[in-house]
Amino acid sequence: MLPKGLVRYWHIFLPLIFLGALLTPLALRSYVEIITQNRRYTNINQVPIKPVAIVFGAGVWEDGTPMPMLADRIQGAIDLYHLGRVEKILMTGDNATPEYNEVIAMQTYAQDQGIPLEDIKLDYAGFSTYESCYRAREIFGVERAVLITQQYHLPRAVYTCNQLGIDAVGYGTADWGRYQDEPMRFYTQREILAIIKALLDLHILHPKPTFLGPFEGM
């Protein structure tokens, strides 16, 4: 309860509180975007050479083939590989049930375009960006990487991997203008909440991934 002397100013305090609640998430998103801006690329020819490309899962159809966003991510890794900018590809995604397997779909797509099986590594327990980055460092020993995902998601991915000990840059595949506006508005708005959760996980909560397991290396 406000002190009596301040009650008269409730009409000032309430709008300020509301404004703060509205602006804080936007400020946090801007912080993550600004701090990663020199590590994000949209021109594939400007992407620095790194040992590993990390591709984040993004959904597969019922027939087990990648959805368009995921296909674009995999294609980005394939293009980087063929340009000689990465040597290995880590596919990280959701395989929570036997019926749903993002990483096998990703592997098959890459193999069909000439990526040798020995240069592909699969992380079956990449259930979130945080878990994928955590496991990339702890399970697969990744120290330097190019992260490949859509541009709206890239700042959070780069920030997360950097905070978890990976010297990461990002290659952002197209999103706005390539996909319909309605789903892109949803993804972009949801990303604000995802950034808040990422900051909490990285700086306050420090959760362990759902699964860890033995070291595998690349």
C-alpha cells in the first residue's frame, strides 16, 4: 500500500509502472541485438571461417521432411560447408519421442546435397536454444562455431552460445519477406519473451539441460 502522502499521485505512478513493464522487454531485446550486432551476418561471403556450423531444429512434417524454416537453416549450413567456411555440421533438435526426429531429417537433407556423413554430428536432445548451446559446449566440445537460424532468432542464439563459452558468430537466413507476415509477427513477438527467459537462465537460474550424458566430441 502506498504511503498516505503518495496516494494522491496514484494516477502518475500507475502509468509509469505500466510503461516500465512495457518498455523493459523491448529494452532487453535491444540490448541482446546491440551486443551481438558485430557477430551476425546475412551475407554468406562475409561469415568468418569456423570449425563447426550449428543448425537449430525448427520442425518437420509428418512425412519426416524439414519444414521450410528448417530447410533454409540446413541449406545455410550446406552452403557454408561447400564454400569451405565450416568443416563440420552439428545438427541439434528435438527427438523427444521415436515418432518425432528433427535431427535425422536434418541429416538426410544434408546428405542428399553431398555433405559426407562423417562431417555431420547429431544432437538428439537440443530441446531449446539454451540446451542446444549448452550441450554443444559440454557434450560436443564446440569452442568456435557459426550458428545458423532465421534473422529474428539469431541475436538470442549468438548471445546464448557466447555466454555459455562458445566463440560464436551467426549466419541469419531470410524470414520477413520470405514467409507470411502473420506467422512472422507471432515469431517476432514470441522472441521477446524468449529473450527474457534466456537472460534469466543465463544470468540467474543456470538450469542444466534435460539430458547431458558422456562427452562425444566432434
